[in-house]
Amino acid sequence: MRPEDLKLVPEKEGIPVTVELLEELGSDAFLHASVRGSEGLQVIVARVDPQDPPPKGSDVALAPTAAHLHWFETASGNRIA
């Protein structure tokens, strides 16, 4: 997923993550967050509103933008949608 394809959503509507780092780059801000997956702790990056970013250490929820989801068949690796 690209950082711009993730968005902050209400807690029960997304994947729970913890903010580990916030890169504030003027007109952009990138949130680096940890999420627990089947292979342990992973870090994902999301582009967030630079005017109202969540603070480091906070628990938030992220969700992918539906229009940018891509689905693949596990066995063959072929794209389904």
C-alpha cells in the first residue's frame, strides 16, 4: 500500500496501530505506525493531514482507501480485482 492510500478512521472502522514516528515535511506529514500481524510487529506508513497529525505514542486506526485495493489469488498470485 502507498502511504496516500491509507487514511485515519474511527477506532472500530480500521486497523488498530500505534504511532511510532511522525515525519512533518511542510505540506505533508507521514505517520509511521506499528501493527501486530501474523508475523509479529510490522511498521506501516500513512500520509496524514499535516495540520492535525496524531501525536507519537497514540493509538489510532488506519484503513485503506477502497478504490485503491488490489486483490490477488493466494495460490497463483494472479490479480483478481
